[in-house]
Amino acid sequence: MDSVKYYSKTVAVDPKAARSWEGLGFAALESQKFSDSIHAFEKLCELDATDGARKVRKAGRQVRGLKLPEWDAKFQHLIDKCDSKGKER
């Protein structure tokens, strides 16, 4: 079973498990399923804005290294969104 499928199953079992959303985000990123990755990191930020923002920044650095400006911009937007959620709490 590939890691995207594995983490998809774990979030289905417990949708409030931040670590599962984190795993899905990075697994999808590794598979270059960027939309799925962004969705997973959005959920992570909803559950844990402070740690989620840190993880999204890490993912954003990985995307930036791929030199994909469209996805880099989308991840940067998500980073800003997560950072603002973390400051609200």
C-alpha cells in the first residue's frame, strides 16, 4: 500500500488526528499530488495552527525546491493562512 492510501485511510478513521493529516500532506507532496497535499495541510492547520504552520513552511520549502511557481504561490498562501490562524489562538 502506498503512503497516500495509508494516510487517507487513517484520516478516514480519525479525522481529528493532526499527525495523520501531516502524514497525508507530506505523502501527497512526495507523490506530487499537490492539490491533495494542500488539502491535507489545510486540515492540519485547522486542527493545530501553530505546529501546522511550521509543517506547511517545511512543505513550502520542498515545493520551492521543485521550481514550480504556481504551486509555490499556493503553498505560500497556505503558509500565510496558517500563520494567521496560529496568531489568533
